[in-house]
Amino acid sequence: MTRRQIFLALLPPLFFGTGFTIAKPAVQHFPPLFMMLMVYGGIALVLGLTHREKLKTPLAAIIAISAFAVTIQGALLFWGLRSESMPATAASLILQIQIPFAVLLDWLVMKERPDMRKVAGTVLAVLGVAIVIGLPEQAPGLLPTAMIIVSAFCWALGQVLAQRLGRDGGVGILKANAFGSVPQLALATLLIEQGQWHAVATATWLEWSMLAFVGVVGFYLAYMCWFTLLRQCRMDEAAPFILLMPVVGIITAALVLGETISLAQVLGGGVILLGIAIVSGVGPPLRKKAGLAAPP
């Protein structure tokens, strides 16, 4: 990866981590799928007005990508999180299985050859996530665990489909995702949730400010950078950077919500950075064949 690509890869976990940390209090007021509908509805409106270029991605691909990456993934994730038997720390750790899923699906769908250096770096980064989050005091329930695992698989499949079937740049893919997900989310929130209009009527400036931050930073900027990165890099290069998201979230929670940072979280963050450094190829060039040394 080039330095520019590495810098670009660091932005999605930064935006995802801060956005989803602020989303924790926001989603306590707005029903989750309804909140996603407002976010993607806003993105669709903004990009519909500012990005006039006609989408090149076929309609069937747009529907499939948005269904897996947004609607199905969001519904299963929030259903799993809503369960009393699913601790937040356990949910965060289980959700990181989306990264190995994304890498494996990329090898299968994109016909990429596995790179053992990237495999080793990804495994090390996942270990770092486990250290950062730690083990929950309460074992999570089987059904919500299965929901979050399926949610992670759907997210990974959506990203691989966006890389394989998408015919637009980063902004275009985000626009297609927003256009495809809005009717799906509207139907889902009408069928599953209640209290949407009460949440709108009783929201204060604080709830609207949090919603705006989540929409702009946690979704719009995050996915614009992410989809742009997927047009330039292999999935097994880009996906491991998302494992920085829990680290960013913990730091944001400490600064904004007043939570404390433990020594284990600092150690785990260092392990994640080491794994990502291996994946991205940061470091001195390696000798490719015996007797052929890298130039000084």
C-alpha cells in the first residue's frame, strides 16, 4: 500500500469509531432502524443534489449491495444488541468477525490468492481486539450471538459485492447504497419498530446534534473514504484497518463520555497497530529470494 492509501485506510475506523460511540446515546432516543433511515435518507438527498453524475452500477447490484450492507445487517445487529443477554463488550468483539469474513469472501468472490503475511497480520490484529475489549462477565445468549455473527457476514458480503459489482467511484457507491437502502429501511422500520414520530416530536437539540454527527461523520465521511479505498486496494489490505474501530471508540468514550482506559486496552491497541503494520507492509523491504538482498 502507498502512504496515501494507508492514510486513507486510517480514516474509516476513525470516523466509524467516533460516530458509533456518539450513536450509543442517540440510539437510546431514536428507534435504530428509523435512525438509519434518517441518516441514509439525508445522505441520499445530499448526494442526489450534489453528485449529478448518473450511476453506472446496475440497479440489481444496488439493491443487493444495500440489502446486505445496510438493511439486513442493521436489523440483525440491532436485534442482537437489544437482547438483555448480550453485553456490549461481547457484541463488539463478536462483530469483529466481519473482518475475517470479508477477507475470506474476497478470496472466494474476487479470486484473489491468499497472502500469508496479510493473514498473519489480520489474526494478530483480531487478537489485539480481544485484548482491548476483554472477556464479558456474562456469557452472551446463543440467539443474539447468532444474529450478530450473521449480521457481520452480511456486512462483509455487502462490501465484497460493492467491490465486485460496483461500477462507480467512492461517492457513487455511497450514493447507490443510500438510494437502495432508503426504501428497504422505510419498510423495515414500519414493520418492526414503533414510536418513530414520538421520538421526532420529543427530540431536543442534543439528540438532533448527536444524530447529525452520527450521520455526517459515522456514515457519510466514513463510507465515502471506505468505498474510495475499496476501489484502490484489495479487501485483505483494507479490511484489517477497520479493527482499529474499537480502539478509536474507547478513546472517544474516554474523552466524551468520561470512561476510563485500562492498561489492557493500551496493550491491545498496540497489538492491533502491529498487526495492521504487517498487513499494510510498513517496515523494511523483505528479501524475496535467498542470496538476493534488498538494496540498502
